[in-house]
Amino acid sequence: MKVKSSIERGAEYLCIKLGDVVTAIELIGVVKGLPMWEVERKIGEGCRKRLIVSARSLMPLNAPQGAV
């Protein structure tokens, strides 16, 4: 089963759950019908942390106000 997602690899998004800007790295798989993405967030100067989040929790940075 192929799941369509508007998330693009390498683009920056606001992760709603973290409240931080993250970069989408790779589509990992589908869990309960939701696409799961590996994302990377910058913690400090050179520190980065990779997490796996659902595509639903990623919002484009240039989204119009009120859109979710």
C-alpha cells in the first residue's frame, strides 16, 4: 500500500509536538495508516538529534494562518 504525503525530504517544518523547527530526512514507514518520518532538529551549535514523528505533526513553515 502506497501512502501519499505532502512532506518533502530535506524541507523544514514546524513540529507541533516539539514546538521546534525540524528537517525531514526520510519516510520510515506507515503505522496505523499514518506516514512516519525521520526528522532532525538542531539542539545547539553542532548538536543534532534525530526523531521519528508522524506526518500529521509536521506543519510547513510557510503555511497560512489558521491552516492545520
